[in-house]
Amino acid sequence: MTERPKLVLASGSPRRLALLQQIGIDPDHLLPADIDEAPHRGESPRALANRLARTKAEVARRGADRLPDGERGLVLAADTVVAVGRRILPKAETYDQADACLQLLSGRAHRVYTGICVSAPTGVYRQRLVETRVRFKRLSRHEIKAYLASGEWRGKAGGYAIQGLAGVFVAKIVGSYANVVGLPLYETSNLLSGLGYPVTATWNDPAALAG
């Protein structure tokens, strides 16, 4: 029986880890890639998501190659970008940033892009870009202030977390919900399977699924 390849997740996001665990995948290593995520001048949201995912994968690949058996494993990286038209919203770190994001998103549609990149030990890099359209209801000032007070927005692209309290703001979603959380599972599993990772290997093992 062929040994399962090691999997390195190039992220410290608890949301991405939870999504992988949801489909029975527990990465062998977490190697968050610390990179400059600022968009280049004139860069589109789609291009930014793709570039950051690839850069994270390259940085984590170098780290994985220094781990025991890591050089024979796969590296999975992703980056999520929220945009209104070509305007890229920040990963909100301050109250004012989050406030501005929510006011902009109120009553209108926006798009969430996640770039995914998987690196194989052979030097192959494979990528996908996933897009989801999301429409927010019109938010009252009271709702915005209440959400800001929760602190849930901190570090989130676009200043909100759809899997949390902000779920009540979403009037419509077209596309992958998991993509908005931070990792589209259909495309991710296809990339991993295509590079030899047995995505369903633990599905008949209750102990493994229970963690």
C-alpha cells in the first residue's frame, strides 16, 4: 500500500484548518507564510488572489523542504480577497477599517475570490481561482455598531466573517459558501486528488474523523 503523502498547510487560519478537517483532512504541518499581501498598483482582485496563493505556496515549499519527509509532501496555500468591482477591501485590522468596509458592503453585491495553489515535490504548481457573489442586506447604523463591538471582524477580508454573526447580513449568495469562509472545498479536494492525495482515505474511519 502506497504511503499517504504528507500535507503542509501554508496558513495559520483556524477557518481553513476547520474546513479541511470537515472533509476528513488533517494536515501534517502548519507553515503560515508571512508575506506582503499589499496589492500591486492597478492589480485586479482576481490577479491578487492568484499571486498571493502562489507566493504563499512557494514560501511554504521552501519551509516544507526542511522538514523531515516534508520534501516528499504536498503544500496547500490559499488567499481570499473581497472586492466591490475592482476595489479591493482590506483585511480589517482597525475599527475604522471595518466600519468603512461594512458601510460599503451595505445593501450591495460584492465578490469573494480565493486563489488556491498546491505544490508537489516534483516542482509542479497547480492553481485554481474560485469566485462567489454575495449580496448584503441594507445595514442599519445600529447593526454595524453592534457587529463592530463584537470584534469578530478583526483580521477578516472585507471586515466580516460569514460563518459567524455576519451570516445574518447575507441576503443572497451565488457560488461556494466555503469559498467565502476561506477555502473552497470542491476545488481544493480536486487539486489534492489530482496530485495523489487520498482525500477520502479516512472517511470509513470514525476515530480519524473524530480527531
